[in-house]
Amino acid sequence: MDPNRRRSPRLFFATLFLVSLSLHLQLWAAPSADRPRIIVSSDGEIDDQCSMIRFLLYTNEWDVEGIVTSSSQYHWQGHRWAGDDWIEPNLAAYAEVYPNLLKHDSGYPSPEYLRERTVLGNVKAEGEMEEVTAGSQLIAEALLDETDSRPIWIQAWGGTNTIARALKSIEEDHPHRMAEVAAKCRFFFIWEQDRTYQDYIRPHWGKFEIPTIISDQFEAIAYRWKQVQPPHLQPYFEGSWMKQNILEDHGPLCALYAAHTGDKEGFADGDFRSEGDSPAFLHTIVNGLRSIESPDWGGWGGRYLRVRENTWLDPVPDPGYTYPEGRWYGSNGWGRSSLRPGSTSTPEQRREYFKPMWRWSAAMQNDFAARADWCVEDFANANHAPVIAVKGSIDQTVKPGQSVSLAATATDPDGDSLTYRWWQYTEADSAETSVLIESSESLTDARFTAPHEPGKQVHIILEVSDVGSPPLVSYQRFVFTIQ
């Protein structure tokens, strides 16, 4: 690790924080309404492998119900296949850094826990969903489990076929429970990488209106990131940053990260390669942005628009655009198409389309870097995000013209000094008015005047940043509904 990034010990604050952490140990170990439940399915593509490294460093944020290898239109057994056990080296490396991760958060699941839930799904061919597999059974059993009613975010980093097989088994064996199961489902798909969503899930389960996000914005952090990330954010993805913060001297797990090796034209050694699947789990991180409450609220996993039934796709910045009736994938996703030679899209349209992802790039990458430090550093020599607390409600009803006070409290686990910024998330608003936030850099004295737009909402984000290394950001979203 670069010695210039090592932090001087802050034992007093570290001790206070660890005492608090130990008092909450049982809460972290038990299921919590604040901890989303997730199931990952992945086809093992090289960018899935990169996403998996980041994913494992965030497993303290969720109750991981399963990690399932599936197929896709790009990968299956015998066709550009990473192997049935491609995840095993990652889990072995996670086991090595796990004791150190626990120094930072007792919520990290044990390696044994993750291994028990890592299974093979439907992988024999693109879209194969006839065979009942260990992966489809795991998904079905989690959905049928009556001991936990919390929703499950089911992610498809590859095809949706193993998910489809699980749902088909439920339809065949427990048809009377379909509505109950559907009420627990939340889908986040990285494109539709086979036809099973259109051919089976939508026709058979569509009547239950399962909330479904299908992302094309992921291109912002996928193979073509240099075409998408604004110039001022690209340094966070370049080899010099990646080597210093992730790839070198950060333990065996980060050492497995498959960055570019300088053998591809246009990319330097160590350059970020692709994490096209990471938005699926970034969306579910409970970081104060509250993105899981509604896909159009926006967060680290992007922001989405309801286009039909209960299906949410990427907002296309072209008023004359018509969304396809069927699949949303590589052949017709607006973002992917906009990056192809001959596209008639404008730079301004592409900027707006991908902004819901890239606007968080610096904070997201710095947070990744901090967790890479957690693999090798003790608590006192690593950074941890500020903690925001709110006394009142984060959802308020206000009157038109009312002067609305904005206030919170914030502390830093490491004793770092903090800066504050209140801003209006206009893209998430239903109100059309841009409000002026007075004293926007004050934690307790900020205020704005509610617009004269009855029935509309204003979304205000509080960002609290520390001066640690790397600098970290925490958020709190406030939603104001105008009477």
C-alpha cells in the first residue's frame, strides 16, 4: 500500500466506534428490515468476475440468499465458459481477508455461509430452463420460505433462465402460492440476456406486476466507460488510480480483480475493465439515497422510468423515442446503440442518459477503495463513511410557499472533519420548480421555500463528506410532498 495513504492512528474514535459496534452485534447477525435480501445470478463473464470482487466487499450490506451461476446469450457450458466453479477462487480469497474485514464491520457473512449458498444453475445452453437445478431450487426455496416475509432482490447479471426455471417450478408445484411469491420478488436485470423473461416470466407472472428494472445504463461502468464517463471522472478508472487503490497491496481478493493488462488498444495497464453487472447490487445498498423505494428515485445503480406494466427501463432523452415492446438488450438498448458508429445521438443526449450512473462515480470508486483498505488495514488506519442521523421525519408534507428547514446531525467514526451539501435532485422530483436552498453548506441552518405545485414532490439530498483517505460520502434523502 502507498505509505502516503496510510492514516495516523485515531484510537480514541476507533475505540468508541468499536464499542458501539459490539453492542449492536446481535442486531447485525439477525435479519433486519433494513438489510435487503438478495440473490445473484451470473454467467461468469469477465466483467461479472470484476463485479464479484466489489460485490464480496459489500456483502455486509445485505442478507445474501444465494449466488447462482447461470447462462446467457454470450456464455454457457462449452461456449466461452468461465467454468462451473469460476467463483471459487474469489471465495477462497474472501476467506483470507474475512478476519480483517470483521475489524471494520461485524456484518460480513462468513466464507462458509457464502459457500453454502453458491450453487450451479441452468448453464447447459442459452435460455435453457427445462432442467431443475440446484440454482433454480435455491431461488424457489427462498421465495417459498414462510419464515421471512421480506422482499428478495433477484438479480440477473446474465440470462434470466435460472430465475425462470425457479418460477416455473413454483407455478407447477405451488400454483396457489404464486401471488404470495410474486409479492416477495424484486427483479433487477442487466439487459435481458436470453428470451426467458419475455417467453415465460412476463406471460405467466406479469399479472402479478413484479417490480422489474432492466438496465442499459450499466454501460457507464462497462467496457465502453471511456465513451461515457466525463473527462473529469475518468481518472477514477485509470490504471494509476486502480493500482494504488485496488490492485496492488490490498490483499488476495483485490489482487484477483481482472483489470486491463495493457494488451487492448486504447487501454493502459491496470485500467478499469468493466463492471457492467455492479448496478444490480449497487442499487440495493442502503446508503441513504433510498433508491430501493422507487426505481425513479435514483441512486448508485442508476435511475429508471416506468414504461409498461411494472417494468422500469432507462429514461431515453428523446421525446420522440418509442420503447420496444419486447426485449431490452444489446441489440436495441438506447445507450448501447448510442455508442455504436453511425449513431445519430448527440453528446448532450448521451450525457443525460448516462448521468444517473456517472454522477456517483467519484463517491462510488472512493468507497470501493476504502473497502479495499479494509482487507489489509486495522480500523484506526482505514477510513469509514460518516454517519447521518435525523430527528424528525425524512418524509414531510409542506404547504405551498412554506419556508422549510433542513437539519440533521452527522458524526464521523474516525474523527475526521466533515463538510455538508444540500442539493435538489431535480430529475427525481415531480415538481417542475428548481428551488433555491439557502445556507446549503450548513448542516442545521439550510432552508428552501416550497413551490406552488400542490400534489408534487421535491427531493432534497444531504451529502456529508469527510476529509479522510480516500474521502467518503454519506447521504440522506428527504422527500417533501406539497399539499
